[in-house]
Amino acid sequence: MTGMDEFRAEIDEIMRRAEEDRQQQLDVLEAKQQKFHNMLQLFDRHADAIQDQIIAPRVRYLASLFEHSGKPVMEEEEEYRHRIRLRFFHTEEFPCTSDITILIMHCDFADFFKVKFEYIILPIYVTDQYKFEDEIQVAMDEKSYPAVGTFLQNCIETFLMHYLKARKV
């Protein structure tokens, strides 16, 4: 059996090592939190730029082509801040309704984000492709912005090709 002084020394050493380990874990956690915070700021900066410079002007132009479209809705809630919706209402010429949603979202990879485009045209029998969904994953870098523009152009062209088929002749 050990004496009290040896016992205290052993226990104090265990406690000291545990506290050092705890402090290291806290430092690692703080570094991870800071990295995550920095990534969110980077995402917000690029998502805001993509939305303002690429998505919103294209959606506004598309809306301007049809008197029966609503105004593009850019969500105000933080949870949906990088989502734009555009609605086309039922008219005599276009006997259908349609919704387009474009969403900028985080990606599984820290330095990338996704842009998702989807539409639906109802009732479903007015066109052969009433529902469409596609997305692109790009790096969080200004060099990726043209790829987003091309992606949106292709998606909008697909939508128009099917939406215009719904027009009454």
C-alpha cells in the first residue's frame, strides 16, 4: 500500500492530466466552431452575391415576360433567405399555374454550395414534363458564378419549353 503523500501525488497527477486533456478538447472545439462560423460567413457572402448578381436579375426578367406572373419572392426569413420563388397564375391563354423555386444551399463539402432549380406546372396534363428538378454543385469562388448563370439559363429554357406548350392555341 502507498502512503498518503504518494496517493495524493498520483491523484493530483490524474487530475492535472484530465484538466490538460479537457483544455485541449476545448481548444479543438473552439477551433472547429470558428472554422464553421467562417464557413457560414463565406457561404452567406457567396450566396448573397449569386442571388443578387445572377439569380434575381434572371428571375425578374422572366417575370417581366408574362403579365400573369407574380413578383419574384425573395424569402425574408433567415431559414429561407437564399430562396427565390416565382409564380405564374392561371389565365385564359395559359390554363395552368406554375411555380419556380431556386434555392442556394450548403453542400456536404465545406468549400462548395448547391444551387437547386425546380418547377411544377399544374394541372399535369397540359405539358409532357410538368415537374422538373436539377441542381449544380460549385465551389465557393467567384470563378464559379458563370457556371451558375449557365445552369440557370438551361433550367429556365427547359421551363419555358414546357410552359409555353401549355398555352391555348
